[in-house]
Amino acid sequence: MADQKHVVVFVRRRSWRCWLTSRFLGRMGYRFETIDATNDSRLRSWLAHHTGSEKMPYVFIDHRPVGGLSEIWALERSGALEYLVSGGV
């Protein structure tokens, strides 16, 4: 994708859902930054405070919390993921 919003995926090592999320976004052609929060309790606490969730992975698009794997799949099925990543919001 030539021009897209900044996408960040917070992950934990050895997480199947984190791996699937990264693989899915890569296969869709999106560029994204991966941040490993496995051993960073302060980062996980910050995520929980800002997202209301302690689950991983957690995806942010242009600094907006979007959700985890289930939310990304739902956005893709509805066509909204491309819209969000391409800057439609």
C-alpha cells in the first residue's frame, strides 16, 4: 500500500493470535511496526489503561486503538480496515 496511516501492533512472544495478526496484516500488504510487550509490565499497564483491555495483540492505526485479531478480521470483512489504514478517517 503506497500511502497509509501508521499501524502499530503490540504483541507478546509465543502468542498464536499475535503471530496470526502480524501475518494477516503482512499478507494484506500493510506496513506496520511491531512492539513486543512481553517483558514490559509498564507498557502492558499503559495499554490496559488506554484500551480498556489487557489482551494481545492490540492494533493501533494512526494512534487510535482499533483492537485485536477478532476486530481486525471483522474490519476486513466489512471493508473498513482498508478505509482506516488508507486514511479514510
